Amino acid sequence: MAIRRCLLGLACLMCPGAAAEASGKIDVGPIYVNMRVLMNGHTQDRLDMYGARADATLQVCPDHNYLEGLVVKPTITYADGKGTFFATGIGLGQYIPITETISITPSFGFAYSNLQTWVDYPFYGRLRQTTRAWVPYLSLDATYSPSECWMISGCIQYGWAHTRTNIHSLASSEGRSSGASYSLMVDYYITECWSVNAAWAYNEQLTHELHGTRASGGRLGLGYTY
């Protein structure tokens, strides 16, 4: 029996942009996640989940000449609904100002995700399925501040997922996939440090046989720049 593999790239969704002219930025807020599980390119299941996500871009040594602009990018996500999803990760990058209003941050990192669902299998009934994914990735963030009150952040990320799927009391399987993530976030600063924001992200992780996932999600958040 072929095991349905749910290859997770969702750990990489909604990447924050680097905070210009600051030591760091932290964002947190509720999220909605829609994940489609694919087999041979066709949707086998759809998971709608709600939860929360926190992520940050933090300068390591903002006052050190040789390490100026070096940033770490931690993140954590939890969502529940038709399935339970947990993801965390950390990246390391270099903040590079291009102009007074534009910056980029190339980075690399590692993410881990865990998805638990219940699946109906012929002759076996409803079984619990757990899929764990380890995802090294490369990414490029960009920010644009058209005014003192607004900041637009975008991210392109590419990850290589190694997954292990376990079907309780039945079987297990391993797989590999790769794919890109795209995200966009808009901040409106209500004070010099505090902002409200909205983010959208899309991710695709597929094998050569077109098994895997397509996921999208949104977040409304509160940001703090310091």
C-alpha cells in the first residue's frame, strides 16, 4: 500500500523582513493556514487550521564594526483544526542597506515541522498519521519604506525537505522534496516602535512524482522594532 506523504514546507511561511535602522524586530499574531495534500498532482485532502506565529529578525552585535548587520531569524508556529501543526526554525543572515528606504537580507537556515492528522484507509479505518520534516533553506528578504509610517517586506525562500511519515500501527515511509516559499508583509507604524501588520505567504513542496503539499496562509500581527 502506498503511503500518502505530506511533505512540509510550511515551516518556512511568513518570513519577516529585516528592520531598517534598528537593532531588531519582533512580530506575533494569529494565523490561518490552508494546506492541500497532493498525490500525482491531485488534491487528496484539504486541511484548514488556525493558530499563532511569532518570528523575529535580531541583529547579533549592532555596535560591533565587524559584525554589524549580522542577524538571526528565529520563528515558531502552532496551528490546530483538521490536523495539528507545529513548526520552528532559525536562520542566519546579513542585513544590507541599499538606500535609505530599501534593504535586503540574504540568509540560510534550518526549519523543523510536525503535522498530525487522522486519515481514513480502506480496510484499516481511521488512523493517526504523523509527518515530520527537516528543511534546510536559503532565502532573500527585502524591505521598502515609502514613508515613516509604512514598511513593505517580501521574502523568497527555497527549501529542501526530508520527511518521515508514520501511520499508527500500520507503516512508515521517508521522502524528499523541494520547493519555494513566497511571502509579503505590510507594516503600519502607530508609534516609532510599535506597528500593526498583515502578512500572506504561499509554499509548495513536491517530489518529482508531484506528491507533496501546497500551502497558503495569512497573519494579522503586532510588531515591535527596537
